[in-house]
Amino acid sequence: MADKPCPPRSRIGVANFTLDRAVVVIDGMTPSPHDRSAWLQGPASPCDSVPRVNQPRRLVLLGAPGVGKGTQADLLHRVLGACHLSTGDVFRAAGSLSECEQSPAMKQALGYMRRGELVPDAIVCEMVRERSECLHCRGCFILDGFPRTLGQAESLKELLDGEGVMLTAAVNYDLATSEIVARLAGRRTCEKCRTVYHVTERAPKVADRCDRCDGKLFQREDDRPESIRVRLEAYDRSTAPLIKFYRDLGLLVHITATGSADEICARTISALAVRAIRSA
Ligand code: AMP
């Protein structure tokens, strides 16, 4: 049977990376607890509400894949109010579109992602530049998964300097490699509500089904063992030098990522509070 042509859609198109709000919802992505439309779908889809910020913080989260940055970003969002801005989430949202709805640049980006490789800087930086409104939103932000290379860090600095926005800190989460591999290989995500489980540490009540919505659990393509290895190598090669970059800027905060997610979050909040007092 011939492929059905793509139906025309009222696409809000700025450059290459904008998505259509309707598509994201139809594909079962529960809207996140905070409105991230402008981030997930692009600048032509502004957020309906700006988060109420308890303590203004503009953070970059660093650490190897699997260290728990996404979980921490969500918890920090709940405590601080700032928006959780993940570049991986933008790619995953684009991945839920049909092929003919993906721009050529996004298709290319998704190919890198599926192989567990980093998407080239030029593509990622352009995608973030398109969303620069989110960086000076009064809701503040927690960047998760960006920057990942020195080139991206330099590009972000240039963007923030140009917007007159100062980072509060770059938080680096530390964890042993063996523990990272165990965490990633066992991770499962609900395809409907995106709740994250772990086959042994946080197992669902019924195997492969979500406790919340009974959705089917899946393993992210880039969490398969062959992709994990590539991702950790990419991290060592490209992301570890960022630690020096942010240390030199006086922005680095180290956090040990052992223990429960709540404990790690509490550790982060108190380290940020100590830093705020010292720099006051
Ligand atoms: P994450 O959810 O942050 O682990 O990202 C999932 C995948 O998206 C990564 O393995 C990369 O393929 C791609 N990706 C996300 N953010 C970036 C980035 N800043 N630079 C390059 N690739 C990225």
C-alpha cells in the first residue's frame, strides 16, 4: 500500500526545530508538570504560564549519562520552580513525530541519537539558539544535557553574555562507572506518561507495565548496552573537559551522586545555598 501523504498541519515554523503542540500531546506525552511548550516545541509555541520561582537559579547540570541528571532536574524544578530544559527531551519529542513531519536537520539529529552518539554541535547549538527566550525567561532554568562539549559551552556562554544573563552554577554529579552502567541498562520508561522505572531498583508492580497508567514500558534505544558504551566514551571525550571550563569560570559545584534521588537533591540545594551565602 502506498504511503499516505502527510496531512497539512498548522505548523508554527521557525527554522528547523519547531514542533506542533497537538502532535506531542496526541502521541501520549503527558504535558510535564510545568509548561515547557516554548522549549519542547520551539519559540512559536510560547508557554501559557511562567513557573513561580522560589529562588532564582540558572543552572547547568553536568555528569555522565545515567548519573541521574534528569531526575535531579525534575526534583530541583519542584524545589526551586525553575524550568527543566533538556535537549534530549526536545529530540525525543521530535522523534515521536512521523518521518514526514521531521525536518531534515532533526532527522539527522535523531540518527545520531539512536546510535548513542552526540548530535553535532552546529545542530544542537542552533536548536538552543532558537529557544534563547527560555534562557532569559523570569522563570529561570535548569539546563540538563546541554552543554555537552566545550564548543557548546562556549556557544552557551556567548548566548548568555549576549542576553545579559548570568549562570548561578554548573552542578557536576559524580558516580562510579560500574554504577552508571547498572542504572542505565535497567532503566525502563512508560511510553504513555514517561514515568521512569528500573528493573531491580524501582520495578513496576506488573512486569513491563506502568503502575500509574498501565502504559507499556520500553527501553530507550540509547540505553541498550552497545549504546551505553558509546555514550560513556563520548562523555569522557567531550563532556569531561567542561568541568575545567566551569571551574575556571568559578561556577563549578561538585555533588556526589550516591544515595536516593531525594538525598542527592537535598545535597544539591544545600551546596547551592552555601554558595549563595558565600558570594553574597
Ligand atoms: P539525554 O536525554 O540528555 O541523555 O540525551 C539523549 C541523546 O540526545 C544523547 O545521547 C544525544 O544523542 C542527544 N543529545 C541530547 N543533548 C545533546 C547535546 N547537548 N549534544 C549532543 N547530543 C545531544
